[in-house]
Amino acid sequence: MKNVRTIATLVDGRRVRGVITTSHSDKYYGRAVFADDNHNVIDWLEIDSIMTVEMQVKGGARSTPAKRKAARENGKKGGRPKKEVKK
């Protein structure tokens, strides 16, 4: 398993940067552990949620090439259609 950069939200609300790894030199060698940037292992029971750095980057993207292309094509047609008023 490669090291996966993550940000963990602990049960007490703190956010901790670290990695999920199986190559930690502690007694957990070979098992997946969360180690913070200071190489301290944090117990899985203390972690409320984990988000990988890749997830954050992808989740933050507001536009994609397909969306940009569709917006250009809609602009050529006069833009977004007007909403119909229901009576």
C-alpha cells in the first residue's frame, strides 16, 4: 500500500494532517494506520472522518472541460433558456 496523504477530523473536532500507511515503524507494521505529520499513530476510534488530498482537489473543481464546452455552445444559441412561468 502506498502512503495516502489525508486530513482526519478527530472525534473532538480537531483536524490533523497525516498519512494512511502500512510501513510505520511502530508495533503496527504491516497494518494500515493513520500517522500524523509528526509520525504519531492515531487510534482509528479517535477519528471521526478522513478525506484524502485527492478527494479535496477533485471535489473543489467547479468546471470541467465538458461543462466549458457546453457553456460555449449554449452561448452561441443565445444562452440559458428562460424559465416558463406556471399559471
